[in-house]
Amino acid sequence: MSKIILYLFYINLTWHIIHSIYSNWGQFSPEKLVYDSLTIIVDLIFIWLILKTKKTRKNLTRFEHFHNEAFNAEKRKEFEKAIQIRNEGLKITALNALQRADLHVGNGGTYLNLDDFINATNCFDKAFDLIKHEKIPYDKQYIEIIESYVKANRKEDAIKLVEELMDRQSYNKKFKRLQPVRDKLLM
């Protein structure tokens, strides 16, 4: 519905511009020019308002919206709300694997704040399953993620994860930094 109204305002704007040019061609009248200019400005204001409200609605379906809203909820210590917001975001079919993985990792981090290591590691499992074949950057938080597996009594899974991450040295040498973590787990 708003698209139709927007197109009508575009047509109206075009009409007012053409009418203003035609009516002021050859015979200049300041009063008429002011009136025509005001009608064009009013059309532009309505078009801007329609576009502005339409843009706000679109943000509710974007990854950044859910990511930022969940982050803000966590800053306010509203952990359950942060998880709920990310879970809403995961329902969006247009998200790519990296975006989905990011939301799962965010939920895992929130569960870590709640000392719920079982749910945290379940979220991390989902995230790493999504990005098995993606090239991801090294992040020192991988160490905390690996430690959460140990705290959840999933040491074998922690070893498997650290080895999968270390295999990524083929494209990013920073993953070698996980070697001491792997050695500690194998002791």
C-alpha cells in the first residue's frame, strides 16, 4: 500500500515540476513561483516521510538490527531478552551462514554469562556446523569457547574443536596460537 502512495507522490511531484516550468515559461510571476515551489517542497516532504517509515520497517528484518538489539540488551544485563532477540533473528530465511553463526555464537556467549555451559556449547556447535567450510578470522575468544566445552564436561568435543580450528592455519597462521590450548587439553 505504501508503494502505491509513494508512486502517486512521485507522479504528483513530476506533474508539479512540469506544471511549474510550463506556467512560468515566458511570464515570470514571483507569487506563482513561490506557490509552485511550495507544492514541490510539500511533495518532497511526503515522499521523504514515506521512505523514512518504510526504511524503519525494513530494519526489523536485517541481521544488524537483531545483532545490535541483542548486544544492547546484554549491556543492560537483560540476558534472556538478548537470547530471545537473537532467536527471532535466526528465523529470518535471508540470513547467510556467517550471520546465523554469529547469532548462535552471541547466544552461546550470553549463556556463558549465565554459567549455563551446556546451552552455550550447544549454541557453539550450531555455529561451527554452519561455518565448517567458511574462512573465518582468528579470534582470541575461541579459547574461552573451547574452555566452555571443558566446563560442560565435553572435553573430547573441545579437543575436536581446537583441532578443527587449528586446521584453519592453511589460510590464517594466527590459528597456531591455539596450540598451547590443544596441548593442555591432551595432558
